[in-house]
Amino acid sequence: MLEPHPESLGPETHATRTADQAPPSPPDMLLIERARGRDPRACEAIMQRYNLRLFRIARSILPSAQAAAELLEDTYLIAFSDLEHYGPDGKLGAWLGRLAFTQAVSSRRKTATPGKPPAATATSGPSTNGAGEAAAEGARSLERAIDGLPEVFRTVFVLRVVEGISGTETAACLGVHETTVRTRLYRAQRRLSAGIPAKVSAERNSIFELSEAQSARIISGVFARLAG
């Protein structure tokens, strides 16, 4: 039975530790080997490491943060059941990203018309102070602009600009050629209003956020389903 371990192997384990005190993060391959043996700490560390990326991939296809978060549980269940087939010839993040992408596309096809998603819900609630509310609304405005892109361009834009991963890894996540990634990114940027891509790049840490509480719920949900 897999249960969350009180001491995670991930980089965000102890909020009280300083950067100098924090142990080095284990490499992906070490975590994979331990996760294959159903080490709960390794599974938790993998989820902590990749939750935000997979959430953003799912959110670029699905209309709400809740739908994207729920999809991550399914993605991890598939991943942890199929680790024996993961090969070291590719990055774990790209492999997981591909799983999240295919799951999200499948889910969207079952519930909505392909293309632009229904009106999106806010990723996180507004702050209680004026400056915080203004910043949050600015981030939500950028999210709405991204949501307005056609799906084929939106996911590439999210991966390349919001998540900031390479064109090569984006191509691996989406199962397309790197040239296709460059073309779609160019077209996405051309469709956005002037200045929006630069603003997104500058504010990407606050766009399509995944809170610590949301991340914890995803991890707990995966462990509960694995145990069941």
C-alpha cells in the first residue's frame, strides 16, 4: 500500500529549511527506480517536481483549474502503473507531459467541441489587498488572452512561454516535430495583442498557478487511489 511519506524527496519538502540546508534534489532516474519499487517518497517527489508543468498542460486544453487538477490524478495513475516501460532515452518531464496531454485531449473530446474551450474559470482566488487584487486580476487577464488562442497554438505557447521549457521538450510532450513547435509558437504570438507575450513571459510565475493546497490534494488523491 502506498501512503504519503512525512519526509518527501522533492525540492519543496521542508518550508523551514534554508537554501543552504536543503539537500540536493535526487535525479529523475533515481526517483524512477525507487518509484518502480513503490517507494512512496519517490512517487511523491516526482509529483511535487512535475505537478505544475502537468497542470499547465492540462489547463491549456481543459476549461478550468479543477478539471485540470483532477486529470493529473489519472495521469499519475497511468504513469506509476507503466514505469517499467519508461526508457531513459527521453526526459521524464516530457514523458509525463505527453501522458498529460493525451489524457487532456481525450477528456476534452468527451465533454466539449474541439477548439477553444468554454469560458475558463479563474485559476486562483483574488488577494485581499488592493495591490494583490490588481496583480491577480492582471494575471487572470493574461490567462484569458491565452485561453482565446486556438488550442493547437495555446498548448505550445503555454509550454514554451509560461512553463519555459525548450522547443525540443515541447515537441516531445506534444508528439510533433520541433519545427512545428516553432511555427505554432510564432502564430500564437502573432494572434495575441502587442505586448501580451512579453507580459506573459515576465509574469509567468503567476499565470495558471497551482497552489500548495491544490498540489497536496492531487498527491493525496493519487495515493488514495493507488491504495484502493
